[in-house]
Amino acid sequence: MPFAAMHRSLGLVAERANSGIAEVAYQGHPNPMGSMLIVVAVVGAVALTERSTEHLPFAIAALLCNAALLLIFVADFDRAILLSGIVAITIAGASTVKFDHSALKLTISDLPLVFAGTVPFLVLQYPRVMLGVLVSIVLFVAASIAVLLYAAGPPMSLALRLLLFNVAVIGFAAAAATKDAIAPSRLALTQRRSFYSTFMASLVDRVCWRQFGGLALSDIANEPLPLKEATPARSDASPDIIIIQHESVFDPRILGLPVEPIVEGLLSPANGQYGRLNVDIFGGGSWQSEFSLLTGLSSASFGSSAYYLFKKGAGRFHSSLPRSLASLGYRTTLISSCRRSFLSYDRFYSSIGIHERVFIEDLPPPFDARRFEATNSDAIFLEAVIDAHTKSVINHPAPHFLYVLTNFNHGPHDRQLVPAGQFEKERTFAAASLPDAGYAEYYTRLVETASTWQKLKRRLANRFPGRPMLIVHYGDHQPVLTGRIAHRLKCRGDARDAFTTFYAIEALNMSRTPFGSGRGPDLDIAFLGTVALQHAGLPLDPVFSTRASLLDDCREAYFGSGSERKRQFHRTLVDLGLIDLVPNVPRAR
């Protein structure tokens, strides 16, 4: 009978296990307390890296599972648990480094970034940190070799090792199956705790692995959301729309630091609307903010593919802000502070409807690309941008959409890019507010940007007195230094505060605007393009009209929102062919 056969098999396994245990007992253990102390020390070290008891049972289950796997190869428990502990501490350390520079913990989906040019970028931008990482790798290898050579315990039989491995895998699977393991770890990526357990949870999270194969949405429903009717225009005018992405700029007042009137005029213009902007990134990856603003989608919805959206997503997004404006007769232009060869910028921006794409090597004299790249100064770049825009408006009277990407305030901030003798009073003001050389440099660069913009805004108003213009400023992400500042000032806000920047909307030559001045609502960057269309008084097609209706559902947290209507909206976009997923996401049965 099958049951009898199974019973005999289990009896045979038990008999072999007992013989293995007897063999170990016969060999003896010179110091049984030693193994116990090793286990306590390793578990204690992992508990310290977790900084929380919430996911500690899962972390211990993962630790023991890794130890059981290593036990198959090293044959003794002492070395297996020590090596497992070293691996756990190394993962926690690597995750901490990533968190300090991106405000997100390490997961398995981050590993492809190692081969995507990220490491050379980090070496160039943060040489001291990368030197510390290199030293840590050397220590990891040395510690592992030392354990293998000098920490051997009594050997175990292969049968017992395999049995322990099976038991550990079952225990790990049971721990992973609990409601407090995988999904909560995914949602806690922005919390400074549970570093090891988060990474181990990602190993068994199908959402993380699904992103490797192509382009997949993580927040998509089975049923679509019917699109709303198009929203008619509120005005007969079609103002120029200028959107400027200010690299690594956030509002210092978020951290309780004061600003001077010149900076306040940029971040919260007196005759405009402004507020906090939620973005998907911290410290870098500006193109993810660009993607979200122009497509109205969160880059975070695409998981590990978010970093590759400009490459994987070219030609796959058929509803966008520039496409909508082009359908209304707008001339669409990108002027970027990088070169045409950067990532897949030229191809991606062409695919979403930006007809003219200007990079620094395309800007005419007196602009000098090599001179500009020494500092990426906004005083130089924005001057050239407005010159180019002015010529385009003169030659092409149609309404213009201009998207500007700056790069001045990108970190690191340990080198002075603003020439000595300029804005020294403002640098002194920043240093008095916070004695930190990095923050003083950040603030001084921000002052240069703000003063340059005030000058250029007057030039636009005087050059085109009868031409209405809507200007949107926003920060793509916070610089890395804000993590240090927040720690120094003991700011204990929400974990999402690291993903907060600013937006400001102001109008030129517009007698009536559909928005009031002063503090506006907090927004997610996925909504900023739609809000710009509303403030310009332009009509909204059914897609943008439906997205506008999601504002009350999601407000400042698009990806983080649990709105079912948002998930259904994503299904609608896929079903209509406005998003081509690779492979296409089927409905769940």
C-alpha cells in the first residue's frame, strides 16, 4: 500500500538520522558550550542589525536556512553558522550603505544594477564610501577564510546534513508564508531597520523576480476602470508651458532650516502655487522622476525595471504629457544638461512625443559644453536655455512646451562649484543656520539658481509681454547629504520624508489663472503633469481626465496609495494598448 511504503521510507530516514546522531555522539564534542555560544553570538549580531523584533523570527529562520545550506559543504555546524552570520552581517551592511544613498534597502532586484554602470558612477561620486565598501569586501573574504581554516567543529554525516537542510528549508518556507513576512517587508523598504530580513524576503518574493523578465506593473487590477469623458478647456488661451527639473533640489524648510527671500521666491513664489512633492527616489536616478512627470505613472510600479525605464520603455508608453500637448498644437522641446549619449534619453524622449531634443553639444556659441561640464552651473545653462527658447518662439509662433533638465546641485557637495567671491553672504547665512560645509555649498548653489531664474523671468516677461506662460519648477529628488543633515538635526519624521521635494507653479502674462496663490496641496510627481494642464486651462483627454479624478484617491502618494481605482486605471491603460508590457500582464483567475 502507498501509505505503508511511505511509512517504511520515513522509518528509513529516521534510522539514518539516528545513526548520524549516534556517530556525532560517538565522536564527541570537545566543547559543547562553544557551539551554543557561537549560535547565541551570531543570532545576537543579526538581531542588532535588524534593529526591530517585527521581522526577527523570519531573519533567524533565514539565518538557519543559510547555515543548513552551508553545512552540506563544510560538514560541521560551527563553521556553517559562523559563515551564515558573516553573510547576514555583510548583507545588512551593504543594505545600510544603499539605504544611506538611496533611502531604500537592498533587495535581490538591485543586483542587475551592478552591471548597469552604477558602480563606476558611485566610485566617481562617492570615492570614500566605495573605498570603505572595498575594505569591507576584503574583511569579508578574510573572515570567511579564517573561519574555514580555524573554526572547524566535529563533522556530521551527509545523511544528517541533508535532513537538517530539508528541515531548515521547511521552516524558512513556513516563516515566509506568514502574513508578517513578505508583503510587510516590501512595504518597509524606506524604514531604517530589518535590513537582512528584507533582502531574504525578496529572494522568495515573486514580485521582485517578475521584474527581471521584462516590463511589468506591480499595481494592476484584473478589471479595468471606465475612462471619464474629456474635460473641456477653461480658457481660450494656450499658454507656453515651461517645466524645469531642478537637480537634487529640496526645500530646506522641510528640515526646519531658514531660507532667504531670493530662495523663497523660487521655492514658493508670491504670486504662484507651491507645495511638497512626493517622488520615488532619493540621492540619484533623476530619470525616474522625469518618467513619472511625463507619463503620469510611478516609476516604482515597475520594480527593478525602474532604473531601466528609458531603455526598456522606449516605444511602450503611448499616453504622455508631450503627446497630449502636441495634439493641441504645441511645439514640444527638451533641453537637457547632459549629452545625447547619456542613457537612452534621445530615443525615449522621441518615443513619448518630444519632437525637438537639444543636448549640451547642440547649444550654439557662446555656450561652451566643455566649460559648462566643469561645474554644470545653472547661471550658464539656464541662460542658454532661455536664449534657445526665445529664438524658437520667434521662429515658431505656436504655443511651446519646454522641458528643462538641470544638473547643478547634484552631489557630492564637498567641492565648491560656485566661484569664490560670489554669494559669499548667502554661504555665510547657510553656515550660520547649520555648521555643515556640504549644506553651505548646497544652499549657495541654490541661491545661484534662484537669482539666475529671477533675472531670466524678467527677461521673458519683457521680451514677450503679451504671450501667456505657465512655469513649473520641481525638485527631482533630495541629495544624499540630507540624510546626514536629518540625522544631525534629529529629525524624526515619517520614513517617506526622504522622498519629499518641492513644486512651484507661477504664471507670466496671464490675467486669470485657474489656481490661487499660496500653499497648494501636497502632490505626487505622477500628478504634476496633469495639474500643469489644469492650471494652464487646457482641455484634458479621457486618460488625463480620469487621472485627474484619482487625485482625491491618491493625492501625495501615487505608488504608495492602496487605491483600487488606480490599479484598475493601470489595467485600462494596458487593455487600450497605451502601455505595452513585456510580457503582457494577464488577468489573475
